Amino acid sequence: MVENDRAHRLPDLDAIPQRVVSLVPSLTESLFHLDLGQCLVGVTEYCVHPANSVEFLPKVGGTKNPDIDLIISLQPDLVLVNDEENRREDAEALQAAGIPFWVLSPRTVFDALNMLWDIMNVFDHTVMVPRVREIERAYDYSLAASTESGRVSVFAPIWRDPWMTFNVQTYAHDVLWVCGGVNVFAERERQFPLGADLGTAEPLPDDDPRVQGRDRRYPRITLDEVVAAQPEVVLLPDEPYEFGPADRDVFQVLDIPAAHSGRIHVIDGSLLTWHGTRVGFALRDLPELLVREA
């Protein structure tokens, strides 16, 4: 994980970037949507949107295992990274090679919108200002509508075996909030060891060296906890874990409001986790799944 204290800090560049490598799929897509795709000289294997545009770009490996030597050979002016998706050691290798990198890691939808403005400013290219303003209007409308009508309680896992979800300190949590949902595990912190999260062991105390500095935003939970939380809606994203119809069946038999009302949905996972211009799609598609029923 890249150090968070560098997150979103504007890069110190001598000139406007002309050659860019993106190690973050959502940022790759955002550059194209901001009319900056022509600057990209390399992307990861997971940068799949927009498909027709990224197809022929050089691939530099995955988000967790990029080919640093290949990136260096591409002579980028700037590498885009994320503090959750990319590793600290890769950022350090880029730094040692004298290649500037920019850590972009919004934690809220508002952060993501500000990030789009920063990108346009750093690249001195503002032709897509109208598009960003449209996303901002959708944000304002969705936030006002969900506040006015009331929010539904939502459970959204990101993994299974064990089941895993996210808490209030994540971007996905804020996407739900803006679109009309209340994350039922907002206040749940990850505990260590695994047995503590699953209720079969005592958690290590906060001052234990084995706990300090570890990410606690993604707790492992049990289905019994889901039942106790009584979510009105369950959203099953297709990434990072590819939930599908068989997983829907697991929740359909639980004694929860979402099962009783048939509000268990398999969704495009990027709507929850891809910051950048994709938030416009989230604001378009998620609110209708989170409407409070009369």
C-alpha cells in the first residue's frame, strides 16, 4: 500500500505531463473521459475501460505487480497511483528512478469530484469542465434527494470465505450514503486475528504491536451479523470478488428485510469502488436501487 500521507498531494512537476503511466483502472478511464487519453503511454492489465481506447496501449503488469523496468523504459513524465491499489515498494522504486508519481486516493465522492478538477488543472486541459459540472449537479441532486426521502439500510460485501465488507472510512461507504443508503457496518472495525473478527477469539488490544498501523477499514463479518443488522437492501458487486446468482441465493434464505422484499441485487462493482468520472455512472444507477419504499 502506498503511504497515505502522500495521497492526493499535487505533484511537483517542471512541465505539463505529456507521457503518463496509470496504475489505477479508474484513473485510466477518467483520463480518457477528460480528453487526456492521448497522454497515456502505459496502463495495467486491469485498465479495461474504455475498452476501445485501452486495447492497444502497452500493459505494464497488474496493480500489485507492475513491471517497474518496463515503466521506466516508457519514460513517463508522471505515474498515477492509488494508496490502496498499489504497493509502497513500487512507488519507492519509481522514486528511486527519478520518476514523479501522483497518489490519488479520494475517500468520499466530494473528494473524487475535487480530484477531477485537480487533474484538469495539472494537465492544463479544461475542455471537459462541462462534463464534470454535470457530475457535480448529479451529486447535489442525489445527496439532496436521499436526505429528503430518507435512506435505506444496506449491506454490501466485497469478499467471501470469509465474508468481508467496508466501514465508514471508505469511498464505497460514501457512495452508498450519497445514493441513498446507510451502510449497516459503518462503525465496524476490522479486528485481529481473524478469529476475533468472526467472534471465535479475543481481539488483540489496540496498543498491541501486531495491530498498530494495520488497515481496519475492511472487517471480516459473519452471516449472523448480517441477520442482526437487518439490511433492507443487499448489493452484491462483481468486483473485487465476483458475486453472482449463487451468492444471491445465500442471502435470499436469510431472515432479513432485503430477502423478504426481493431487494438483493448483483451490481457492477466499479460503481462502488472506482473513483473518478465513473462516479457519474454510480449517481445514475445506484439511487434507483436504494429508493425507500412506501
